[in-house]
Amino acid sequence: MSDTQIFDPASMDSQYFGKYKVQRELGRGAMGVVYQCFDPDFERIVAVKVLLPELLGADVTGEFRERFRNEMRAAGKISHPNVINVFDAGDQDGAPFFVMEYVEGYELKSALDDGQRFPIDKTLKIMTDVLSGLGHIHEHGIIHRDLKPANIFITKNGVAKIADFGVAKLESSELTRVGTIIGSPRYMSPEQCQGLPVDARSDLFAAGIIFYQLLTNEHCFNANSPTAIMQKILHAKPELPSMLIPTLSKHYDAVVVKALEKSPEKRYQSAEDFIQGLMQAAEGKKSGNIKGPMFAGVGGLLAVAAAGLLYVLMPSVGRNGVTTPAETTKLVPSSVNGTEAISRQSDNGAQAHADNNGNSNPDSAQNGSTPQNASTENTDNPVRPANTEVQSLNPEISAKIERLLKVAKVHRLQGRLVTPSGSSAYDAYKIVLEIDPTNQVAQEGLKTLEHDLVIRIDELRDQGESQMALAEATTGSQLFPSSEQLSKLATQLKK
């Protein structure tokens, strides 16, 4: 927090903004300071925001005052339960200020930074509140442009409210020129990163990032510099939330995919559409399509069972490539009354079909024979269609794979992508694939690892760490020999 104070803290008891008596400083941002004040007329606590004094002193052209008044005008047009409302405005000794409702609660950013986990019902409540507020903002011709957890407050009653219109754009405003990049890099849309004109769909992209964070407690475009973050936003393909949280319904993956489309035309077109997508996901319906390599899913790894989500893994293969003995239970997709169900086939081929509620039906057992609906296993296609036999890994091996995937995740978060040898995300994924060559989480992990490595090498080079960049590029080009980018980087760095 800056040392600059509009008032001496010791004398705040005697300071006022108009009729509003200052009680304490609540915080400060890029443009203003917010104070907790007392409104004597209504006998209530309010929040008063005033332009930073250092900006006032440097505001030769009046641009900062105009931007501050732009925020005041934008916020003043809104009256909605999910937006922090503005009550009044004024001028104190040449410093413009405006008066807002005081929110008793906490900042969403603080909760996420503290590692707080939000259950899905609370996540959906927060997102619905935020999107309802956004929809109202957009209806009034305002684009927020800086939606992020630090600008979302949760009241003591659990209501989410949007705040801080410091860089908001009114449709009639000419303050922002094309080519000007405005916003917080971690929550910018691709068009913001490029300094292109933005509309309401840019805010919805930011909402998609926040949704991803609420689901996984991770930022989907994390990197160690603003430039690297923006490069990821423009080009990277985040992992599906269900790859990080296996118990999460894949229907929420589809919502995230659509919200984070690089092209505005492919995203949700309105906050109302986004809310509808969330409602459909909560009801177990698909929202949008998961296409292409972006968020290439764990299809075939997850199957819906009566008790929730169940991993359906492929046949166990040891490091020597030999299939392990058939000591485990097999999971066989079958068709019951036109719907998918999971069948269990024991070692001797006996099968008991499950009905729609997951109950066993012993009358359907076919002792000593192969089920009629099972076809020859096609190892070239890891995503099995219905009526294809799928063999699961035994619990011990499954647990080992789960641990290895967690290790890979930790290595990635720590930046250990391909080095040091034997202790990197690459090594962990390769071990998983030695055990189970069809494991799609590991396969997809290696694909995204290659892309992340290119970004990391560029970051190291920009930071002047040429030797580290060369080491990463050399190792990467050896591990991913088909990557032209890594080969080119290795050649460039050797010069």
C-alpha cells in the first residue's frame, strides 16, 4: 500500500468528504483511495472513493479527472443487487469523489489466494450473481473491462457484487483509442491483449477465467510475467477442469470451453446465455461443444455411475509392453433400455448388467461366455464407443497413476517441465504411459507440455537467462523431435 495519504491517519476523525465523516482507509487501487465513512443523514456506513492525490498533482491535461468521472458516471448508471451501487458524488478541495454502498464481507481474490475451496453450488451462486450484474451493466451500454476476483465482493449473506469501474467503457466514451491495452493481464480477453476494440463478450471471457478458478483453485493462463500471460491467453489451450478435479462433471468443462473461446463470435454472446449454460450443466446437459485440441477431453476415462463419476481406465500395460494378467474387474459399456450403463465382467467372463439405477441384474449373467455386445478391442482408439469392451486397471495401479498425475501437476506448477531429468512433468507423464499407454490425461499432458515449453523458453530468453533457455530448448528438441518450434529455438540459442 502506498505511503501517500490524503489525510493524516491520526486526524481522520475530524475529516470529511462533504457531509461524510471519514472513519478509516479501506484500500487503494490504480486511480483512487477508498475510505469508510459515516453518512449522518441516513445513519449508515458508506464507502467514499477519491482520486489519488499523486494523480491529481500530475493531471496536467485533466485526463485522470476525466477517467475518474467516467468511472463515476458508469457506476452511477447502475442499480442492481449484484453491483455495488453509487449514492452520491462531490468535490473536496479540488478532488472529485463519489459515494458507494459499503459491503460487509470479503473480496473473492482474498478467498482464492487463501486456497479456499468453493463447492459447486456456491460456485454456481457466485457465477450467477456476477453474470446477472454483468448483464445489467451491459444493458446500460457499459463494458467493465477489468472483471477479476479483486473486483468481486461477497457479502456476509453470500451475495456477489461487482465493483470498480475504473477502466469501464461507456458506449459514448472516446477515452480509449484503438491499440491501447487496458485491463489486468491475468483476466484480459484475447482482443484486449491485442489492443483491439472490445464489447460485452470480452467481460464474459474474464468471467470464464474466474469460473475456471472457482472450479479448480487454479488460474488457467498462469505465467510469471504479464507478457507471458497474454501470450498464453492468445495461444494456450488450458486443461479441462475435470482433468484437475476428476470428480467434476464434464458438463462444466463444456461451459468453460465456450466461455474461453479465443474468438468472440464463438463465445457466449450474452451474460444470459452464460447463465443458461451453467443451468444446463447443473442439470447434466451439455452446453456448447468440446472441439479440437483445445481442452481435448478425458473422454472414455469418465463414465457416469449411480453414485457419481467413475474412472474407466484402459488395459494395464507394464513397462515391457506386456499386458498384465487379467486379475481385475472389467467395465463393459452396455445398452440397457436404450441408455448407457456400466456392466461388470468377472475374470471367468460372468457378467451382471446394471439397470438405469445402477442395480445389479443377475438374470443377465452369461457364465463362461463373451458378452454379445462386446466387440474386439481396438487399441488404436482410446475413446471407446458403446458396445466395446473396456478393461480397467486394478486399484493399486490406478492409485499409482493418480499419484503420478498429481506429481506431474506439481512439477508443472513449479516450472519443472522437462528438466531436471528424472524429476519433471515430462518424466511423470512418460511413466504413466509406460503403465497405461492409452491414458488420455498423460497423452494430453504431453501435448500441452510441448506448447508450455516454448512459452517458458521465450520467457527465459526475455529475462536474459540464455543458458537456461538453451538447456530447456536442447532438452525439449530431443524429447519432442517433431517440434519445429523447439528445434528452431535450440538452433537460435546456440548462436
